[in-house]
Amino acid sequence: MKLKSLLTAMALAAASLSAFAAGEAVEVQNAWARATVKGQMATGAFMTLTAKEGTKLVGAASPVAGVAQVHEMKMDGGVMKMAEVKGGLELPAGKAVELKPGGFHVMLMDLKEPLVKDSTVPVTLMFKDAKGVESKVELKMPVAMAAPGGMGKPAAMDHSMHGMPAAKPAAKP
């Protein structure tokens, strides 16, 4: 196994275990952020969240982004659109909720620097339980071009509102 692949796998394992090992109310698994290119102002962060008790993912923050929000991708008239999840993303007790390309995800916008493949990015997730108690989970997410192990296949996304070109459909032969 290549050294970079091994380091990425170790970072992924650390991100997956960090929340669970600390006895947090929410377990985080398979966390990763999509790598960017120079000039790209936004990207997504993806993971699987499992709450011990019903709670909500109400926000996110990262020192590499001016803005971090919980977003959802939806199909609207054949066009995939993205919007912030107002009020937070429900995490039912004991049920794994996958944040993946083409669905729910954490959007990192107004990036201060490119996210380089095989590096890591710090992300803080903010939660609120049914009693209104807030908590945070600190992660160091591996940065990759695609989900580790082929999970969460990429989807065409309309990021034009974030200073990125909209995805163009593939030409037909």
C-alpha cells in the first residue's frame, strides 16, 4: 500500500473513532472532504452520523472556510439543486444518517485555501438534542477526490451560486 494511501486510511480511522471513543452523543464514521482546485471557492464534507439519542446536526465550522452549512441536494425538474437545511438535520436515535454527495452534506464555502488531496481539514460539527443541550465534535477529515472505498459515488451538482460552474450533462454519442 502506498504511504499516502496508508496515511489517508489512518486519518479516516482516527476521524471515525474520535467521536465514538470520546463518549460523545453522536458517532461519526467515514468522514472525508472533497479536494479542490485552485480558485474553487466551495466543496463538500461527507460522513455517516449515528446519534445515541434523537438530536439534530445544527451547524458546522472550519478554519479553512468562511462559511460552513448543512446542505441538501434535491432534484427539481431534472436539475439537481442545493440549499441549506434550515433548523438542522434530524438524527433519529440509533439510526445511521449518511451525508453523501448528491444528498445531505456539510458545505464548506468561501474557502481560504485549496483543500489538497491526501491532507486533512479540521471541521467542527454542532449538535442540539431534544432538551436543547448543545454539543460539538471536533474532526480532522482526510481530503480526497472521491469517497474512501468507493462509498457515496459523486453526483453532478449545481454549485453556480457558490462561484463554481454548474455541471454540464455529458455529450451523447
